[in-house]
Amino acid sequence: MNSEKLMNLSEHLTSSSVASLGHSSELDGSRLSPHFTLAELTKTKQHIENVPNEAQVENLKRVCRWLEQLRLRYNQMRNEVREYPIIINSGFRSPEVNKAVGGVPSSNHLTGCAVDIRCIGMEQALRYAAILLDISDMSREDFDELLIEQKRSVVWIHFAVRPWGNRRRCNFKR
């Protein structure tokens, strides 16, 4: 990645730190919010460059505001000393990465407006979904998609927030 591209991205991020999931990348230190890094939301197992532009980074920051609220409320509900992180399986995807993973051509991941949140079973997915719905109702802000997805025994939440035109689409996908 050229340094000019990285510098432009860094100018739009709030602060720097080490990525909490520990994978190495030139983007590791770029924070989108207190608990989420650009590296976490752009990681991929594909060996393809996956670097968002400035508008896509702003979209990722918008999603992270929701993720921060989800993390806070989930941990308040658990009422334990230990804090549980929100783990992101997939965030921004370049068109090449999206195609390689079988994403749909109109995916919100392409614009940085969507994340897939890892869940430990259906109960956690339902709790996350309920919290996200409550956040939407209390803040009077809409989201675009809140989908509980399952493939065999793996469960995750696909959550998307667009800058405008949110559809508040909820569904189960198997």
C-alpha cells in the first residue's frame, strides 16, 4: 500500500492504537472508535488488498458508533466484572474481496456500511438483535439491515447502517 493512501486514511481517523485482534497490517493502529480499529473492520482471509476510501471509512465510523452502544449495553446486561468484546467477522469489503467470499453485488459491505458480528449461538444473536433494536428505538435512528444468519452451527448478525435511506430490514437467514 502506498504511504500517500495510508496518510489520507489516517487523517480521517480519531486516534491510533494497536488492533485488538492482533493481526498485522499497515492499518492496525487506526482507531474508528474506542474499541474498534480499521484493521478489524477490513480484515480478510483473502490475499487481496482491502483498503477503504475516505467515504467508506466514515461509513465504518458510523457503524462503530452502534457497535460501541451494543458493547456497552450487552456488558451492562451481563453485569459481570469481565467485559465481553464484540467480535467482527467481516466489515468493509473491496469489490474483489466481496466477489471472492461470494457476497452479493449490492452488499452494504462494499460501502463500509455493514458488519458481520460473531455470535456464540442463537441466544447471543437474539440478545444482540434486541439491543440493536432498542438502540434504534431510543435514539430514533434507523438502521438498514439487521439479519440473524446461520450456516450449519455458526450464527452471526449482519448489521448495516447507511448515511441515508435506511430500510429497517429485519430477517432470519439460513
